[in-house]
Amino acid sequence: MSSADPDAPLVELAQRGDMRAFEMLVIKYQRRIERLIARSVRDVDLVADISQESFLRAYRALPGFRGDSAFYTWLYRIAINTARKSMARLQRDPVRVESSLKQGDGEEEPLRAEQTLSDGATPEGLLSSKEVAAAVNAAVDQLPEDFRRALLLREVDGLAYEEIAVLMDCPVGTVRSRIFRAREAVAAKLRPLLDTRTGGRW
């Protein structure tokens, strides 16, 4: 297992049967995994259930983890697969899937475009900030799936290009291209609102 992975010591302890070590990994990543799942579903109970199932699957698969990738990259894959399987099961329940799928209702702000305002912020500034946040979210929602996923992994989860390449099973160059094109697409939507300089990053 790579010593470069900061989770390696906890993972090794967990693999030797130390439940407390695994619990610490759950505590560390639970909110990130839930946010990840919440991008696909909006039913809070369902998000929690899928997250719990993801960690359960990770625990069962832990003996086979060899550290070829970072622990979070491995856990991310498990969570994505678990969410997909759960949503596939929901397809057989049209009533529930209608209430569970995200419909772009504006509850999520994936790129955190709305900045925290200072005490001296004006109502006009607050309104402008909310408008920008809504515009960013709308622009991100319109991106092709591969572009959106790469962008969120970079901007929200803070993953390195190499980690994103592993998760998306594509070359690093492809990841960079997708993120660049995603940023350009979002910037194009925001320029009329922000009067952003051509070629600038939103």
C-alpha cells in the first residue's frame, strides 16, 4: 500500500480488524460521500441509506484493497456503483423514483459560487451573489455528464487530475480537456451577468 496515501495507516489497521480505525475513516469521509450521492438523489433518507450501504460494501471489500489507488478514490468508486445500483432498483418503482431523482430544484450549489458576505454587505450584493450562484448551478446542470462529473470532482472534491483520471477511467489529458471545456462553457453563460473578460475563468 502506498505510503503517499494519508489514509494508509488507518486502512492497514482496519484491514487487521481494528473497527475503530474503520470508524475513523467513516467519520472522515461520510459527509463527502453523502454530498456525492446527493448529486443524484434528493431524498435525504435515501442518501443516508446509500451512504451506509457504500461503507458496508467498502468494509466487506477492505481485505482486497491493495492501495493501487488512494483509499478515497477506491471508496468513491464503491459509492458511485452503489448509488447506480440503488437508482436502477428504483426504476422499478416509478412513484418513488419521481420523488428521489434530482430535478435541478436549486437546493444544491455544487461549485459554491455564492460567497459568504461580510457584515457590510448590501442587499443588492446579496441578491447579486444569489443570482451568480443560480447561474453557475444552471450552467453546470447543462453540461454533458462527463464534463460535469470531471468539473465537480476537481472543484468540489478537490481531487488531483490523476485521481480524476483513475475514477473516470480515462487519460489525464482527457480530464484536463473536459475540465477546461466545462469551465469555458460555464464562463460563457456567466459573461453576460458578470461582464467577465473573454478567456477569464469564472
